[in-house]
Amino acid sequence: MSEPGRLATIEGGKPECCQVCEFSAIAGQVQGEVDGEQCSLRLCPSCFKYVFLCLRDSHRQDRLFDDDFEIEELCHFGR
């Protein structure tokens, strides 16, 4: 378990690391299924932010020319 105020967690006596950049503070874990296979990623704050911004931009591009698109949608994306 991590100390109050810290993001790092302990697994097997050592801190968990981001699976992308190996930073030792974890912001979250993303889990899901891709092509029928279960996947899971532990992400640091920077990598989590990057993934979130990429997905938000993809959502914006997908919806940009829809008749019912409201720019406020982006403010509520992921919340």
C-alpha cells in the first residue's frame, strides 16, 4: 500500500512501475479486452494524460462534423 499523498504502490515488496516509461508513480490502471484478449496497463500520471488526450482528440475528430456535436462534449469527455 502506498503512503498517504504518494501515487506509488507496492507489489511484492517493490514499487509498481508504469508499464510504458517505468516511472515509479502509478496514476491508474486501464483494463479491457482487445481482439478477445484481456489487457491491462499500469500508467504513470504523464502516460495516463497522454492516453487520455489522444482518446479525447480521436473523439473530437469522430464527432466534429456531426450535426448534433457540441464543443462542450469535450469538456465532459472522460468525466
